[in-house]
Amino acid sequence: MNCVVFASGRGSNFEALCKAKRAIVRAWDLKLLVSNVPTAGAIKVAGDFQVPVVVVPHTSMTRQAHEEKILAELVGSGVDLKTVWLVLAGYMRVFTKEFLAHFYDNRLKQYRVVNIHPSLLPAFPGVDGYKQALDAGVTKTGCTVHLVIPEIDAGPVILQKEFAILKTDRLEDVERKGLALEHVAYAEALDELARNEYT
Ligand code: GRF
């Protein structure tokens, strides 16, 4: 299962995937990193783990032009659009239906695009999932790996991991606990997808 990771920021999930891949034999491979942010931490991670990188800044471009550029870069990098999985790891852009259509899988009846979100969806979609949970005063939250559909932070859930929010927890505590679970969850979810048993 060939994966292209998309990241806009720090890249800790991407790094966790690189480490998971290095630790044991996996049925999935990380072929390429795509970033829309030239200064993203994820780009340094790619260098550390010898993953090729394509940077496609979105500034002063229409959404359509940006997506077309990404498609061209994928094809130019030898990525097979008919089989590749897109793995969104802190990618701060929303794909159009037209872009997603290139990755539609007839067997799954879903797009081959997966995302990790910092909440137990459907709770707290959108940005700052951990802060939203803390501000809402809930006693547990978590992370979700899900298939991507055109609606934001929706789509079938592959797996979720949860943890308790203690009364004494501050935002950095919630984020630390959440990220630690994210870093395990994403590799597990790719393992499941690579087993190819999804219906
Ligand atoms: C993570 O919390 C992820 O769930 C969300 O964006 C954040 C990315 O963090 N989608 P990182 O760049 O992987 O460190």
C-alpha cells in the first residue's frame, strides 16, 4: 500500500509514521511527502528519513490551480493515482470533490484518503480539537483516524483512541496525551487498511 503523506506543520504524526515504518516490516510504504508550507517542520522530518518531498505553496493560486499542481507533481513523482493512499497528517487545506474523485476506490466505495483528527469525532470537528474539548469541560477526549469525504472532519471512522481529561489538566497536558495516542493510532490504522479487509 503506497502512501503519500500531506502535512502543513510540525510533522510529529509524519515522524511517528516514519519511525513505525522503520521499527518493523509494514504492509504500507511512505513514498512522498507533500507540503503546502515551505517552512513546515514535516519537511525536515522527510529529510531525516529520506522520504522525497514536494512543496506546493498555495499562496496566490486558486484552489483548483493548487490541486492541479499537486496532481501534476504526484504524477511527475511516479505516483500511481489509481492505487495510492493520501495520508493527511496536519494538512490544513480542504480538498475539493473534484480532487478527491481522482482517488475514488470502486471496491471500497470511498476515497483512498485518510485523516487524523484530534477529537473523538463527531465531537469537536474543526480546528483546535483538544482545546475545544478542554473548554467544553468533557472528562474524556481522544483522536480519530477516518476516511475523508468532501465534508470536513466527517467520513467513516477507522479507529479512535480515548483518554481522560483530569480536572488539573491544562491545554499542554491534553495535547501531550492526545498526540502520544495519535502517534500510535495512525500506524495502526494504516496497518488495518493495508490488510485490505475493509468493506
Ligand atoms: C494533529 O493534532 C492532528 O490530529 C491534526 O493536526 C495536528 C498535526 O500535528 N490534524 P503534527 O503536525 O502531526 O505534529
